[in-house]
Amino acid sequence: MSNFPSWLDMHDKVVVITGASGWLGQALARRFASAGAATVLHYFTHSKAVQSLQEEIQQSGGKAIYVQANLSEEDGVEALLKATLDTYTRVDVWINNAGTYPVSPLLDLPVIEWQKVLDINLHAVFISIKKVGRQMINQGNGGAILNIASIEGLSPAAGHSHYSSAKAAVIMLTRAAAYELGPYGIRVNAVSPGLIARPGIEDAWPQGVQSWLETAPLRRMGQPEEIAEACFFLASPAAAWITGANLVIDGGASCRPIF
């Protein structure tokens, strides 16, 4: 008999994490693997990070494969899904975490960069929901799709017009997908993190970090593991009646007064 409470036990689940080479992607993979899930670690360019992560999970007794794919193209999503099914025969949870976060003032923003940000942060999410939703319907047992959005999808930031626009669209796409896929038992939710700590962020963006620490009610950045815990909850049976939601996790930053 499992030692996990039923809603914490993922031993019979297959979980795909896109963008698993990043700090949040790694935290997501570790969280689901620790509950017994078989994991699929997607990456686009950083192969060493996912190879190391796979070894870590396997050494802990877990199951993991890694797959390279360009998810902004339909063929890439299909390849990732095929690799998942070839290895595990099914998919139960799909987390759209892959993304890009460049900075450019709106009036200086090249059209090609605008398109690239939307391709990775929005178009790839749409293709994934379409392909994975169909697979989950064919399986007949429902499933959970999680989209990593951002608080910038709710409030803009200077130099991030492309990113904010993409994430705002992801939040609405989440709601639309939840409405259409709900009758098949497929839940679709979004998580909107605030500023997440990562090595070197204080040096790369000192003014932004300092402002965050001074104004966010909890006076700190979030940890990748804290976002992973929220995603784990939304994918678990504990959230069986939650769909179409956008869970904001930002240390209270978005509740600051306007005046």
C-alpha cells in the first residue's frame, strides 16, 4: 500500500513538463517525481541541464526521460507527445512552462522579436492544448493541463509589452480551453507567478529586485519550489473541481494599492 495520501500519490500518472531545463521547470519535475510520477523533461537548447535532472530523478528511484523539441512548431509538439506515448503510452498532466522573457521598449520592438515571443509563450501553448487535449479525450480518463502565465498578464511592465500580451492571452486561452474540455473531464488551469528567485538575478536586475523587496507585502521573492507546490495541487485530485482558474502567486505584490 502506498505511503502517500491518495491525492498526493502520482505513481500511476505521466507528467510532461515543457521547459524543464529552467529553474522552475526543474522544480516542477522534482516535485512530481517525488510523488511517484513518470516525468517527461522537455528542452529546446539546454540539454546538459535536463540530462543532469534525469540522472537525479532516476538515482532517487523515479522515472524520467528527456526530449528535445521546438514547441512553437506543430511538428515539435507532436514529436514531444509521440515520445511520451512511445515510452509511457499515455499522458495525464501536461505543464506548459517553456517560455522566453526578453526586454525591449515598445517603440523599438522589432516585429520579428514580437512574433518570436508570441510563438514561444502563446502559440506553443495553443498547439499543446490542442494536441494534448485530443489525446486525453481519446484516453477517456480526463487529465490536467497547467499553463504557466505571469502577473504581467494582469498588469504591464515597461519593456515587456510582447511578454505581457502573450501571458494575458494565455490566461484567457486557459479559460476558453477549460470551458470546451471540461465535459471530457479535462481540467485546464493557469498559474501566474510574481518575481521568482534564481542565481544571479540580483546582479542582472538590481533595481527591479530592490523595488520588489521593498514593496511586495511578504518582502521577498518567490522560490521555484513554491510555484511547483501550487502546480502540484492544481494537478492533483485535491483540485478535482477547479478548472478555468488563474492562481496568482506573487507574495501579495498585485494587491498593492494604486494610490
